[in-house]
Amino acid sequence: MSLSGNVGKRLAPKITQAAPGLTTSFVREALHRAIEGVGPLPGAAAAADKQLAEQHGNVERAIHEVIENHVRYAGAQGFLTNVGGLVTAAVTIPANVTGLTLVQCRMIAGIAHLRGHDLSDPRVRNAVLTTLLGEESVAQLVKKRKIPAPPMALATAPVHDAGLDKIISAEVGADLVARVAGKRLAVTIGRRVPVVGGLVGMGADGYATWKVGRYADREILARPRG
């Protein structure tokens, strides 16, 4: 984990007080808007279907394009800070973190849709949010038994566990709190070292989105038929 990530986790309790908008309701609202669409962004399924058409029905190529497109979105800082009402829904949260959350949720949801999962299914929505945490964090949460299984198993669970909704939302909220702290530390460093500031701005967000996208591609497999 990066220096800013480690410090971010240490500062998380303080940031929670400074950013009360980072709640489970915020997490669910971000997911809802990513799936349904917000501002200039059409919904996840519509965007994914467009890529599928452009790739002549080749699902794997469409998924590749979905990931690449969202990596570009993540690198476009100006775009992320103008995604619409989601920013004003939690004004204390840095706009970059808010926008990045929406973009990454949309990317994961698009991949799930292309693999045959129903985005209206609460089990699939929990899988999308869990994937947002990243492979390493998910493995740790499963090992500690904070969540019962990785995203694919959550998406295809026999029944929906309503109690799991709050647990996953809380874990994602805590992760976003750490991101806020890390961003604030990085901005402070970046002001002193311009090169670092530039890397944090575009390269780091793009890379983080690519990494989450590759995890989603490996983890969220085609829905079993039958």
C-alpha cells in the first residue's frame, strides 16, 4: 500500500468527522447513479451495450473497451469534478474522490452487465460495491470473515442477505474515508513537488481504475445458465 494510503487509514476516524457525507447512503446513491446514469454519463448497461455493438457482439473486446474508457475518464480530472448532483449530495467530500467512485462503480457494473448479471438484483449490486474495494482488501475482509465471500460468489448467492447490504456499504464508506485522507496528504505533497502532484492527479487515478477494472474482469465471470 502507498504512503498516502497508509496515512489515510490512520487519519480515517478524523476524516469521518470532517466528511459526514461519507455514509452508507452516499455509497448506495453513488452506485445507483452509476447504474442509472447521471449528468453526461448514460447508465452502465447502456454504455456497455454500446461498446458491445461497436465490437460486433464480442463480449471480451467490449469489456476491454469499457475498462479503457473508464481509465480515460478517471484521468480526466475536470470531467470527474463535473458529474452532476452527486458532488452536491456530499459537499464535504473532495470532488475527485466522489467522481472517481461513480466512474469505477459504473465500470464494474458495465462489466457485470456484459457478463449476464442483472444490475437490478441486490446481490449483484453488493458484488459491484465489493469489487470497488479491490482484490487485496476483499481477500482481507473474507479472511477476517467480515464479508462471506468474494464478489462473484455474492452475485450468484442462492438468496439475498439484506443484512449484508449495510456491512458492504460500511466497508466501502470506510475505504472512501481513507481515500479522502490519502488525497489530502497527496495534495499537500504535490504542492511542494509538482511532479508528484501531476502523478497523483492523472496517473494515479487512471492506474487505480485500471487495476479495479482488471480485477472485475477476472472476478465477475459470466453468469451460470440453468
